[in-house]
Amino acid sequence: MKMKKLLTLLLVTAMSVTSYASHLMGGYMQAYQRGFTDTVDLYVTLFTDPQGISQTTITVSEMELVNGFYQNPSNITITNPQTGYYQGMNVSQYHTVLVLTGGEYRFVFTNCCRGSLSNASSSMNSSFTIGLDYLKTSTGSVPNSSPILLNFLPSTWVTGSQQQSMIFAIDPDGDSVLVEMDDALNQHGNNTFIPLSPFSQLSSYGSYSVDPNGLIKWSPTTQGTFGTGYKISEYRNGSLIGVNRIQQVYSVVQGSTPSISAPFNMTLNNDSTITINHDLVNGDSLQVGVTGANFTTSQLFIYGIPVIDMGSTSWTLKAINQPGTYEGFLRIYNTTSNIDYPVTFVVTSTIGFEELTLLKNYIVYDWYGNLIYEGESIPYNKLKGFYIVWDGDKYEKIFVNK
């Protein structure tokens, strides 16, 4: 069951998926600069319904801002995605390595055609579009990577009750991040992202809001399939330096929402375990993502994955080597919907943490599932990028930035 959880939440194996039509349900892009170099990793993550066809090759358009206008478009071809499955969606992550000089870039992925949407009558004849505006700093300047999304958006919501999800994004360089609602996008033309038309935002189908910190609340009143979008804006020293345009399709169905004791309690124990008091039952599930400025020098975030038996409410949260305030999210979900809660906890002492950690035997895999290290501690100084770690109890996803 542990391996099944890894495949579901972290998408790191070369799991094959069955063929399905190209009905895209969501997607976003990310750019990661390797230190002070001109090397940039571009990631494109796409979500499709279970009946779609996994594309072995996609094309991303790259443009550079010159005299206030994005121009000189060129095509980037990306092949051989890593695939997985998450909450009823097939997931494909595409990766390529670029060499970019200092400048402002725009990356656009467009695919025809969307499926039917309840809030956009023209959707069947429209394209699916995501975009990323990215500032590549000059060699020798402070590096810049776009914000990283720690969690996927849900695929389903239920009618008749308020639910909440969360876009939990952090910036590897410490830049400020702002989340806001956006439209479902059709295409990019004349330097502009063009929404579906006619298009009705989710607020037309029940109370809907998006908090600047990424908390999404919606009380859908109508069953159907609804498209929407979000913008993650990146600010450095008060100036806007990047925008990530995310797309997502939600299915609204009849069902139940998972529940948790209100207010739920999330406690950091002296032995570095986290205890969560809840009323979840077997068949429900739970996921945690945490980040903070006081993680080990290179580690930015960590996922904790508990065992499938929901009677077990604690697991070890490692990589905290000093006191501090840590923020993140807690997600609980059942077969029809999920609810996200923002969480904050304060570590006042780390006595006993290192002692506990040294008893572990760590196995480190790269993003593609290849074994690269095994030992009593994680060699952060030798790592860079995304990794999967097995500590004998559970898998965790880490990101190392140096």
C-alpha cells in the first residue's frame, strides 16, 4: 500500500497509463534556474481525464520581451513525460533544459480542444492554454526561479456544502507570492491571454472566493463540469517579475465532504512526530505539505504520508534542525471531494530530533525513480532539484535548492 501511495501523491515512477482522449483538465508550468548559471529547467504539468490520450510530445512556445512586446517566438519540443494518477486524473510531467540569457520570457502551451464545460458554451470549439511569464536574471545576479506548487488542485467538488482547497506555492528565492482568480483561457494572441467567451466565473454557481494566500472557497449549487483559472504572481522588492497562469477543470457531483474535528489540532511532539486529532475513517486519506525559512540550508519542503489506516494519526516530520515558525497545508479527502486547511506550527526546541534521525536508513531516488544514494543521513550538499526519499516508514518528496 505504501508504494501505491507514492504513485498517487508523488508521481515519480515510470507507471504506464492506458490511452485516453486529449481532454485536458488542468495544467501549469514552472521554471527553475540552476544557481548563478544560464541553465533553466522548464517543467510542464498536465492533467487529463481517464479517457484521454497521453501525449508523448508537446510543443511550448517561447517568446522574449523586447521593447515592451513579447516577440521572436520559437517552439520548444518536449518528449517522454513522467506519468501518474491523482484523484481521478492522469498526470503527465514534461521536463526540458534550456539555456537562457538574462531577460523576460513568456512560455505558452496551447492545445485544441477543450471538452464541454457548464460555464462556457463555446468550450468545445476552444483551446486549452496555460502560460508562464518568467524573469531570467543576468549571470552573476541573484538567481530567479518561478514559484513551486506543493499540491495539486482537486478534480471534484460536491453540491450543497462549502469546501475549500488551497494553492500552496513557495518561491525558492524567497520572493513574495500572490494568488488570485483568473478566467478559463482559450488562446494567446497579440501579447494577450484570451479567455473563453462567453465565460462565467465560478461565482455564478455558488459563493466563491480566492484568498491572496491561495485559499479557495466554493459552495457549488449546480452539478456539472466547470473550467476556471488562477494566477500566481511573483514579486521581488515590490516589483512584479513573473506570473504563472494555471488552468483547472472541476467536476461538481453529489456526494459527501470529508470532515475533521473542529477546530482540528495539529501538534509537534518532542520526538519530532506530528499528531493530528481527527475523525477520519478508513477509506478517507490525508496529505501534509510544510515549508519554512528554518529548514536545513537547502531543503524547502517536505511531504508527510501516513499509513492507510486512519487510526494512526502521527508520523515523523524531519529536516527541521532549528526552532522556528513553519507554514503549510493539511489536506483530507474521500472519494468525492477534499478539504484543505492552512496550518502553522512553532518549533521551540529540536532536542532529540537529530538523535531520532540518525537511527533511520535513507534511500534517495531521483525524479525518475533511479536509486542514487543510501545511508544514515540525506546528503543535501550533493543534491540539487527534486528527489524522493524513503526512510523505512514512508516516502517523502524533497526539493533541494543551492
